[in-house]
Amino acid sequence: MRDALIVGFLCIVAIVAGGWVFVHGSPFGMAEPSTPGPVAFSVLAEGTNASISEKPVNYRITEAEEFAAMWDMLGRSDVIPRVDFKKQEVLAVFDGERATSGYTIGVQQVTNTEDTRIVEIAHTVPGEGCITAQSVTYPYVLIVVPKTTLSLTHTRTTTASVCQ
């Protein structure tokens, strides 16, 4: 009889815990299941002076300590944005070294497929006739997205600025 009461009690605890997780989500900071389609994102920071790498490179940041270190490496003087790393992650896109001004980088769209998260990167270069400063620049953008366990990939489009 005592064993039956223990088993019954454990079943009730499991049902209550399962209901709580269903309503509130996992308390262990795990990524939510990702559904295919567009993914909402917000720009946290962008600029042209991130000398992180001479070549284009992308990073997935999943912890507050990593984000703080990246923020310091950017040399930003403003307050670091708050990110809930239990539910979100930061994607950092760096365009590498450029010989002049006039280069920018941005994220056009983020989309989930069944097994991959695709980040569509838009790269803008100075067009013909554009006047540019002869100074080295390092374009970058940081975005925040919902956390996922999907692998990341990217597409890249390049357009030229229209200058007269």
C-alpha cells in the first residue's frame, strides 16, 4: 500500500510539473522548438569601426559573458543592451576590413527551415561616382533573435550605393 501511495504521489508531481512547463516554458533556459518561417529580430548595434577581423566573419553569442566581451571589443561607450539569454541569442555579423568609407552591412531577414536558420546579409558597397573617405572601416551589425538549436547559415547579397 505504501508503494502505491508513493507512486501515486510521484505521478501527481509529474503531471503538475508537466503542466507548469507547458504553460510557462522550460525553467532550464533551453531553446524553444523552432518552426519554419520568418524569425523576428531586432538590431542591437551597428557601425563601421569593429576591427574584429580583417575578413568577413559571423558569431553566435549565447551567453551574457560572451556578449559583454564582444561589446567591449567593439569599444562601445553606451550601455550594453539587455538580452535574455534563456530565450534569446545574439548574432554578430562583421564585414571585415574595407579600404574606404561607404561600406555597410545589415541583416535583411532571418528565416527558419526544418533544420537550419538562414540569415540574409545585405552588403552595400560604394557605387560609381560615390565620394568616399580614404579611411579603413570595419562594418558590423549585431541582432537579437529567439534562441534555437538549429544550425546557422547565411546568404549574402551585394548592392552598390547610387551616387551622383
